Amino acid sequence: MFHKFVLYCLCCWSLSGVFGDSVSVMEGDSVTLNTDLTEIHERDNILWKYGAEKKQIARINKKKQNVSSDALDGRFRDRLKLDNQTGSLTITNITTKHAGCYELQITGAKKTSKTFNVSVYARLPVPVIKSNSSQCSSSSSSSSSQQNCSLLCSVVNVGHVTLSWYKGNSLLSSISVSDLSISLSLPLEVEYQDKNTYSCVLNNPISNQTQHLDIRKLCHTCAVPPVSLIVLISVSAAGSLLIVAVVVIFCICRKHRKTDQEVKTAETCEEEITYAETTFCKRSAPKSKVEEDHVVYAPIKIRR
């Protein structure tokens, strides 16, 4: 892309001896190349050419338009508009393929020419800031050890841009690239307790995108445990307490259950006692040791 840019510049130089007018536009927008005429005269012939090939892309002759939509493999198809009043050329929905050198030639009562160097820039993404390491480095400052956080600002698929770190309005560092579709990254090291405002800025000549740094969000591991670690510890502690509580409740319930079972068993045993029915036996009269049938009478002698 850089070589094409140089080629376009040489083309413009050869046409006018100077680079001509420089026009910068964002991709997807429209741009108008003005002829500086207030009105086209009947004898005027206006011709627009593009690139080092000087390929004709549009013309007006006696106020009749002729747009070469199929020129350069249809690159400008449905994108060119001519003003019949002034002859100015408008390019709609422009892309990086339409960047380069445009030449205007006016012939008629007088002959003039003009060149335009059109630069088309892609829309910029917002830079991404992330922690550059999981551990924080410590650096000694005076008598105390200060904890620092390493950060990285990065963008992908960009070209002809500059990536910079700012501390407030002061530039700290920057890196530039002129190629297309390349990734950029820029490191920064800050102290966790730093109260200054930092921002990462991506810019080209016509636009910029800024991402502000939230030190406490990205550098929480430098001074205090990360929120996720605190949550994990809290959940673990709560889980342990819950397990202990469940065990205690289980033991208490088991003890109560055992006591209730013993009482229930005792009650069951008491209920299962069978009492025998009382039976009274009639006792027979004792027999006389001496039965009447066996009485022996002894003779009695009477002495006188």
C-alpha cells in the first residue's frame, strides 16, 4: 500500500509539478472533488482521470454526462456522481480501493488542470487494555516497596495509525504503523495506588478512538486479592460451615431418633406383656390319719 501511495504521489507530481490538493476521508463516507467553477460554459469539456494509468472515469461535454462505471474492473460502479452545474465529482461509499491520485482536465476557452490526492482511512476499532501478567512486580521506591501492575494496550487489523499511552494530557509512549492489516500493542507499567488518569489512544489523521484505564479493575491483584478469589474464599467458608451444620443437625437428629426409638421399643414391650388368667383351685379336706374302719378297741378290765 505504501508503494502505491508513492506511485500516486509521483503521478500527481508529474501532472502538476506539485502534489495538488490533499483530501482525507473515512471509509464508507462520500467525498466531493471540486472544480472551483461556478458554471460550465458550452465550449467547456471536463474530464476526470484516476491513478497512474490515467484512466478516464467521468466526463462532461456540452453539459452531457458520461460516467465510465466499468472503468478499472468496475471499481467505481454506482459510486460516481457529476454535477452538471460545476463539473465537480462526488465519490460515494468510498473504500481504500478508491484512494489515490485524481486528475481534472478542463478544456475550452482556457485549459486548466488540477490534481487531488485522496487518502481513505478505515474506521478505527476501540483499543483493548488488559493485564500483561498474572503476577505483579515490585520495585523499591525510597524506603518502601511499591507494587506495580503491567498492562498492555492492543489493536488488530489496522494500518496507517498511531497507538499511544497518555497520562492525563501528557504523552507517555507511542508506536506507529503504515502497513495494512497489522496488530499493534503498547505496554505500560503503573503503580496500583496511582491516582492519575491513563488512556490508550488509537488515531489516524482524521479520527481517533480512546480507551480509559481502570486501574482498580485491571490491577486488583497488585494490592488486594481479586474479587473472584474473595468470592471463592467466601463460598468455600460458607460451604464448610454448611457441611458442619449439616453434620451437627444429622447427629442431633440421629440421637433424637435413637432416643425416640428406645422409648417406642419400651412402650411396645410393655404393651406386649400377656397376663395369665387367674384360676382358683378348690382344696380338698385333709384326711384323718385314723380312719374309722380301722379303729381297734382294747378290752377293759375292771379290777375290784
